[in-house]
Amino acid sequence: MTNTAEKYALKELNLETTFGGMGKEIERDVPVIDLTDFDQRRGEITEQLWQAATEVGFFQLANHGLALGLVREAFGLSETFFALPEAEKQRFPLKKGLNAGWEFKSQVRPSTGTADDKESYQITLPHMDDLWPNQNLVPEFHRVMLDFEYRAWQLGMKVLSCFADRLGFDRDFFTRAHDRAQPDYQSTLRLLHYLPLPDDHQPDESIWRAGAHTDFDCLTMVFQQEGQGGLQVSPGKDAEGKGDDREWFTVTPREDRITCNIGDMLMRWSDDRLKSTLHRVRMPRPGEYNGPRYSLAFFCQANKDMIIQGPEQKYPPISARDYLLQRILANFDAAEKAAAARQ
């Protein structure tokens, strides 16, 4: 058996190999942060974000300013894209190591060793040549998704500016680190379609819609549709050392709220003051809604040339390019290797 200390170069990936298992489900509320009058209430909101991020790691944004009509439009176009014949979607294949394009059941988490039961289409602006479906295929897709990506980025930078304040960084530090105008920009908008299940399906504990993991980025913002649940959280500060006794709680989806979590880049930049949050999407159980589940996720991932290291230098310096590449390859190379082994 491979020693996990030798399997991956990154601590986060070795830790992720210990995250499997069902664990125990509990009831818990996710903190809700109201962004009303943001400029006037910045100090109060910053403290609420900090408390939620350090105690739970997940939080929801209310009154965030991103129009519900745009969110619904983006969801509708996402469903239209995923409803295309497979041969059409294959024209937009995921570019290796670049978080751009379409993939089907190709993400294998280190925590499970099995492919997530989903497909996704990822938008990372500098790498989208030949990856946009045209007006005849999915009308208005390009325009709406660009607008949605930009507005999600704006909101993400607003939230990260609060963490910059609290960490003692320049307020615009993370905005510069995620400069949308630069060719090495690598923040990603990901459209997700979790596959429906037949009514007579039998539970298989080895299969997940998304296996347990922490995110690679600084901040993730997830848009969900009501009635399409399954997202579960285990608080980041409690993630290590719990094994199958780890506690999980369900995040109830609301279309007017954005569910957010801290990722590994921000954990490193904060010298572990902010811990990335372990989460997963479980399969429906018998008697639960087992139709398709759609979500939209925006990942605030620092530009490639940024060097990630906190002021206390708890972690060795690493470029965002190298960090993200190691995380991506650990997830998607496993699928390629498993496919090769079956041949």
C-alpha cells in the first residue's frame, strides 16, 4: 500500500485521502451574512464574515446584490447546455490542467478513489478559445455567462477585501491577486450537472455526486436551486483526525442566497487562521428527490504568477500556477489512469 506521505507533494492532498466514509449526520445552521448597505456596514460585516469563516468555514450571503433574474437565466442556459447530445458536448473538451471545457464523470477525488457522478463545464476566460457553444447551439450562452462570471467575480472580490482587512493586508490585495484583466487569470465559473438516478437505484456507499474534499481556491461561491439538496459540510477546523466519526450537516439550498466556503489558497495565505472547509455532495437516498441536480460555482483562484505564502511563512512559497496544477492533476489524472487500467 502506498504511504500517503509519499503519494502527493501537498499536505492538503495527503489529508484529503483520509476524508472518505459516511460519518455521522447532525443538524446545524449555516451562518447567514446580510450584505445590505455594505459600504456603511463594512466593519460589522467583516467581523461577521470572520466569525463564520473561523468557526464554521461555510456561510451564506443574503442581499448580495446579484440579480436573481440573472442567476435564473444562467441556470436555464446551463440546463440547456447539459441537455445537448453527448456528441455536441464533446466538441468542447476539458483542456488538461486548465479548468476550461466540458468533462463527464472524470473527476476522481483522493478521498474516494471513484469518479464523481456528475458532468461539468468550466469557464476560465484566458483558455476559452473554441470552447463556447455558438448562438445556434445555445442562444445567448456566451453573453449571459460572461456577464454572470464578471458579477460573481466582483462579489467575490468584495468578500475577500473584508478578509484582507482582517488579516492586515492591503484592502485590494486579493483583487490584485485575482486580476481579471491579466492573461494569467485563473478564476473559474463551473456549471455542474449531477446525474439523475432511476427510482429503483440501490445505494452504493463508494459513489458520490461529489466526494469529500476541500476547494483549491481562496473563496468559493455556490449558487443552488431550491429542492435540489445534498451539499454537506464538516467544519474546516474539525476536519483532521476524525475518520468515520466526522460530523456532517446539510446546507439547505435557497436560490436567493449564495453558499460560500474558504479554500486552500486562503488557508495558506492566512497561515491557517482561516481553515479550508471540508464538504461533499451525497447521493439521494430512497424516497428523496432523485432527479437532476444543477449548481453554479465560482472559484476565486489567484492568478498564476502570484506567490502564495502568509506573513508567518507557515507554508513554503508556491506559485498559484503550480499549486492549482497539482490539485487539478491529482483529481483528473486519476480518472485517466483508472480508464487505462480497465483497457
